Amino acid sequence: MKRIALVLAAFLLAGCAAAPAQPAPAGTEHRVFNDTDVMFSQMMVAHHGQALEMVRLARSKAEREDVRTLAAAIDVTETDELKTMQVWLDTWGQPPAADASAHAGHGGAHGTNPDDLKALQAASGRDFETKFLNLLIAHQHNAIEIARMETGTGVNPGALDLAKRIDESRTAEIQQMLRFLNPPA
């Protein structure tokens, strides 16, 4: 009964007229999904690709050990999340990723600007760290927004769980990066 209520609520509340969950035979609940779950996964696949590009730069270009450690942790976490979402999309018979702008009409968050990524690649030393932290703070804020879209109208239990974890972990990462930018006196 709870699942029926969630599906109905997702359908009624979705801004994009999300389809109700696909019927799933017993034991295949991981295949229950709606348009929001698909959009969340596709957008996050593209989003994670950009984050991985940034953190891999930081692992070699950042001067501070704490910044390199954070980048390494994000690399491991987001690589694992990326693989999970790619498996879901494949299982659901959906394209592996979508251009971030493809969902702009659905309230989709914008990706990181390619010019900002180029400027980050060209930076070095403390300038790199400042650019990296500021860019990643904004990028992770977008991840939180995408995750909250999922928790608002998604129905897939795995996607909902991942979205909650993304919201919590990226919020903590932002707080940590703000401390890196503004250390206590």
C-alpha cells in the first residue's frame, strides 16, 4: 500500500508528468522506476563525469595535502556511484546519460561551464586550489539540487537512497571546502 501511495504521489507531484512506476514482478523491485529516476540517473552520470575531471586534476595539482585527500575521496565515491547509475540505466533500458541542458525545461541543474574547467586546468598552486574549491562547491551544490529532485518524486528505492546519501555527503563536502577556503584564525 505504501508503494502505491508513493507512486501516486510521485505522479501527481512531478513537474514533468512523471510516469507511474513500471509494474515489477516479485523480486525485481530494483527495476521499479519512473521518469524522475531516469532523469536523476542520467543527469548525475553527466554531473559525476565533470566532478571526476575536476578531482583528478586536484589529486596532482593541489599543493595542500587535505585538498588532495578530499579529491581522492570524492574520486572513489563518485566513481562507484557513477557505475551504479550506469547499471540502473542499462537495466531500465534507458540511454546511459543525457546532456545536462536536455533537462533544462524540467528544472534540471546546469553542469559546470567548460570555460571554467579550462581555466582550472590552466591554473596552478594556490590559484588552482582556490579555483578548484570554489568551482567544486558550486558543482556539489548542483548535485544536491538534482538529488532533492529525486527524493521529491522518484520511486526507485536504490535511486532514492543514493539521492539521500548524495544530499548528505555533498552538504558535508561543501562545509569542509568552505573551511579550507576560510580557515579559522
